[in-house]
Amino acid sequence: RDWVKLAVTRARNSGMPAVFWLDPYRPHENELIKKVKTYLKDHDTTGLD
């Protein structure tokens, strides 16, 4: 969770997009994608890419 929070905070502070380089066809990364989508709901991402 902390790394998603860090990404959102840095994207907001820098004005740069937050990019998660994850491949949905790799089983482990597919699980991470699910977690990212869940954890992003805990943060205000208004105005972020």
C-alpha cells in the first residue's frame, strides 16, 4: 500500500504521470495490478494521469 501512496504523492508533487509498468500476462504482475487498482481507491487521484 505504501508504494501506491508514494506514487500518488510523487505524481501530485511533481506534476508528472504515475506509471506502473506491470504486464497483465505475467501471473505475479497480474496480482499486483489488482492490488494497485484496489489501493488507488484509497487516494484522491483527481487530476492525475
